[in-house]
Amino acid sequence: MKCNAWTYALLGVGVISLPSVMNAEEKASSVLTALSSTTISGYVDTSAQWNIGTGNANVPNYSFGGTKKADGFNLNVVKLSLEKPTETGDTWAAGYKVESFVGPDAVSLATGSGSDFALKQAYVALHAPIGSGLDLKMGVWDTIIGYEVTDAPSNNNFTRSYGYTIEPTTHTGLLGTYAFCSAISASVGVADTFGPVINARAPLPKAESYKAYLGSVTLTAPESWGALGGATVTGGVINGYNSGVSGDQTSWYVGTSLNTPIKALKFGASYDYQGVSDQPLRGSGYANATAVYAALKLSEKATFFARGEYATTDIDSFGTAGLRKVVAATGTLQYDLWANVLTRLEFRWDHAADASTPYGDASDKNNSYIVMANVAYKF
């Protein structure tokens, strides 16, 4: 009797029994047929962090940071992904994707559970042979705007930017993506709310009619443009009810990735704007963040990444009470020594340019310095 890897895995956890496999030897069941095309992937993300100086009561408020990660070793998150990709081309096809977060960073994802487990994505994927091909997602899916993503191993820098911090992360709804040609693609979607709480609704009397609406366009430079070939520009907007602030929110985003005549050197830039209105106690407010990025490949295994940021707000989005303006710089050295392992050493500086309660315990500490080591295994 021959068994594929999936069958052995299912036998090991007791999902199927040996007699059922033997009975199915002559004719594979529809369950096994579906599982044979499913892929498993994910990562284990760990770090060690030193917040230089003894005063760490107030720290920079970027996403997935905070005092609990200061001055020690951290298990950040374990991600597990199951996916059956849809077939492309001139055919009707379907698939799915389920991604889960387990660990402390699952709480920061704030999908409503408040525990160390969260569903990051869970959607049915559909492909329709309309024109060049229309792709649909129904369920919970990642937001369509942003230079950085929730998965830390997929970002150039380990810590998140302030632009990422003020963006939505996930939405529950329907998303359509269409490529008009190799140079132009667009995504349009409708969701219950701004996210990320799964199945959340706008409050009455808006629950029935008021949804979140999303749209983005990506332009890609053709290879005939020489050094600029492959460069991208993306713009997007999202509007809807945000249960996190109990108000309406509109987020605008524009970002670009640029190649240079020097093959080893690449640049990027992004701008985020967050406008919030109808908050019960605070009325309206805003936050915006600008970031520039650089990547320099030093050798086959070593790459240096840099990021500079400037962000302003009137709603205390960036940390300690009264903080209205912040400047930050991050440098990350990545060295690929082991197969499937991401190893990075990062230094981050944040400057509280305008705050009634600056960083640290002392009232005169306007600068935060953090040294981090990040080790992640991807499978």
C-alpha cells in the first residue's frame, strides 16, 4: 500500500484510520483528492530586545512593540497557513486559504478573541475566466493598502513603521482583483467594517446599510524602461466604521518601490493618512506618516535595509500621552546563514519631537534607542 505525505500526517493525528486508507486504495476519496493539492507553510518568529537605558515605562507605540518586549527574549508568533491556490487561465477555479497566529502577537492583531490565538486570514478564493481573469476572495483577508505587511519576515525591517501602525490589518467581506494588463491592476472590495474584528458590524442604525469600501490601483513600469523596469506605484483608499475608535475612518495610502541603475540598490517611499470622525468623546482627529526605504545587497548572503520616518497626529496615535510628532530611523542587517532561517540585527531610534510625557520614566527623555536580534524559521 502506498500513502502520500498527507495520508501519513492524517494517520498520525487520528483524523483517518488505516482501514479507511486501505478501502480507499482502489478509488481515492474526494477528501483525499482535495487535501493532496493543499500546501502547508508558515514560520516561527522569535527575537531578543534591549531598550537602552533603565526607563522603559513609556516606549514608542509602533505595532507589535510595547513594554512587554523590552529587555528580554521574545516568542513573537507562530504562523500556520493552509492553502489550495486557484488555477489561473481560461477556467473556472476555486481554492481557499486559512492563516492562524499563535503567540503574543496574536493579541496585537486584535481580531476579537483577546487571546494568544487569532485567525489572520480565512477565505474562499474564486477565479473567473473573464477577460484576463477576475480573482475573488470571500471571508477574512489582508488589507489592500500599505508598504509593510503583518508578517514580519516579509518586511525589510523587523519592527513596524508608524504608517503600518495607523493602517487597517484585515477585513471581513468580498474583494475582487483584476489585471487590465501587465502594467495596471486594481482591487475593489466591500467589508463589514474597517476591521480587524471578524464579523463586526457598524452600530445601529447603520448596521444594515453602512459598510466599509476599499479600492486600490497598482501601476508597474515595463521592463523596456531600463533601470526603472519593474518599479511600482500603488494608491488606495478605505472608508468605513472602525470599532477600535468607535467612529468613522478614512485611510489614504500611496507607495512606490524603485529600482536604480545600481542593481544592488533599491528605494521605496510611502505616505499614509488617517482621518477619524464621529468619535463619541473625541470628535474628529487625524494622523499621517511618511517613510522612505532603502535596500542595499552587500553580498550573496548579506543585505542592509534602512527606513526613515516622520509622523504627526492630534489623537495620540503614536504612544505616550500628548505625543503629537515623532521622528524615527531604523537600520537592519540581514544575513542568511542557515537555510530557511531569517536572521537580522536591527537598531531603532525614535525621537518624541512634541510630547507632554516623553519616552522612558523621566520627563526629559525624548529619545528611545532599541537594539534587536530577530530569528525566524520559515517552512
